[in-house]
Amino acid sequence: MMTGSRHSKRSASAYEVLGLVRRGCTSRDAREAYRKLIKRAHPDKGGNQELFEQAQKAFRDVILDLERDHLVDAEGGLGDEDESNEDFLSKTSKLTPLGRSLAMGARNPLAKPTAMANEAKRSGNVLFGQGEFEEAARCYAEALAWLPPPGDAHIFCNRSAALQRLGRHEEALRDAAAAIGVNPRYAKAHYRLGMCSSSLGQFPSAMASLRRAMELSPGDPDLCSALEAIEVEAAGELCCLKLAGHSDVVQQVQWRPRENCGTNGDGQATRSMIASASLDGTMGLWCGDTGTALFRSSGDGDNNGHGDKVTNVVWSEDAQMMASASLDRTVRVWRVTEKEGETHITCTQVLEGHKGRATCVVFGKLGEGKSDGIVITGSTDATAKVWDAAENGGKCKFTLAG
């Protein structure tokens, strides 16, 4: 076994071969120096065999010198050059995964940067499978350091997965993007980018990435499941209000902004509201700020509601009235008022006259400056009707046929 003094002299000589100074030297410095030297000296590239072997041995000694604190032998000795691989491994059992893989690679005089990158990648994969995500990420980093730019898409993708497991989502996102930069058609990289975006709450980007992954790998059930899960999560996160209460399809909704409402009789600004028309035969009204249900018409065909599916709902320009159309051939006009913080909805007119189902309705004006009081309706009877919808009116003024 070599003594500490002999090891120190050999290490100092190794640093010189690589053109390095021991003080302050890092494994990254050693890799960079070795990469440059081996590229120039490799026999396959017309280099010098002797210099090539010196570079291999020097690199091994530098790496092991930097890793010496992890060795079983506190003196740093690794045995003779002629010892078997088994003996060599037994004395490097406490090297970090990186140091162990690099030591074995440097011991092989035919080792190339790609081979060493693959060795570090394999170590990372093993560690990832064991749940050692921090160590796996380090191995992937070392694997990438061996390769020239732009790197390897699969290794970037693997490191992204490890970083995501560690909760380092922004770093994982950058690695996934780097993988796509290397190989834009790598479906798994788009999947990783989508999952990282989702973890950061960037749901539109996440869904776009997952859809791109599905384009590149159609029919992949895992991608479909991931996209569905993100869509559900996004719906929950992005949804401001959930208006529940109808028992069938909601055919239409209409928003009444607060700024369009003016003030009520008490001088209090009226609230924003959302009106809904449903195929369950009812019309609903909801608070636009809280989603609280304020009103729901009956489905019995009485004065409080239609007798068939409601297909259309609309606000008047002054936002104080609504109109709803139904397959029961009627259009109903509703007045919305507020008093002392309470909302009241009253049906003021039932417009009957169409021979077919009422399909649409809008408010209009008779002339400039006139208040809302005209309602225009359309029907499957191939006509449109113009109505005077004043509270004491409700008469058809014109029938538009042709």
C-alpha cells in the first residue's frame, strides 16, 4: 500500500499533468482539464498514446485525491496498479456514487467522456429507483458535465424527475425545457415540463405541454390520465365561483356587471348578478360576487316560471329587467329590485302569441332616449315579434314574417 507521502507526491504530479493547481481545485475543474487533454491525446484522434495514458492516470489520481475523505483507508491509499477490480472496489466502498463511477472510469485507459457520462447516468438511475433523489440528481449533473453542449435530453429529463421529487420545481422545469431544447420531439420531456408547470400552478402551460406530449405519443394512457388530472386541478384552482342548482344542461348564462346597475331606490348600488337558463325548465339568478343563489323560477308553468325548457335569458340595458324564452312558446319579463340588501325578482309579463317554441329574446328601444320597454322575440314558427313590455303592456306591436 502506498504511504500518505507517496500518495501526496503522486497527486501533485497528477495535477501538473492536467495543468492544474491543487489548491482550490474542484472536480469540475478536473473534468474540464481532462476533457481537453484527452481530446488532444486520444489515439483514435491521432494523439499520443503515452500522453493519453498519463492523462488517464492523472485524472484518476486527482479525482480520488478530491474524494479521499470518503475512502475506507484514512491514508488515501488505493493499492497497486496491478490489483484486481474486486480489490480496487473493496477499497472505494465509501466513495460517493460519483467518485466511485469516475474512479472506475478513469482506471480504464480506453474510457471516453460519453462512456463516463453513461456510467454516471446508470448510477443515477439506480439511486432514483432506490428513492435517493438527491444523490441521483448529483449523478445526472455529473453525467451532463461530461458531455459537450447541448447535453443529453434523456439525462436532463431524468434529472428533472429527480428534482421534482425533491420539490425543486423551478429547477426541474428548467431541465425539462433543456431536454426539449435538445430534442423537441421527445414526448417524455414535454410530459415532464407539463408536470413541473402544474406543480408551479401554471395550469395553461401544463395542459399545453401535456397535449403536445400526446401528439408525439398518441394513445399513451399515462399521458391521458395526467392531462385529465391537471384539467380537474386547474378547474378547481381557476374557478372563481361554482353555481350549482340546476338539474339539467345550462343552456345560457348572462352577466350583469355592477357598473351597469346604477342605484336602487335606497341609493345603494345594486350587486353584480348572473342569470342562467336551463333545460330543466328553470331560470336562475346568482350573486356575481359570491355565487350565492338569489332566485330560481319554478318549472310548473305558473306566474313564477316556465312550463318547459328555458332556452334563452337576457338583461335589459339598464340591468333592472330580464327576459327569458322557453319551449313552452312564451317569453317572460322579470323585474329585479333590491331593498335593504335583499334581492326581489318578480315576473311582470308573460308574452304569449308565438305558434312555435320561443328560441331567443332581446331588449330594444322605440327611439332615442326611450327607456327599455321593447322586447323582440324569435320562434320556430318562422316569425319574430316586437312587444311593448311596459308593466301594464305586454301587447304585440309587430309580427315580422317572411
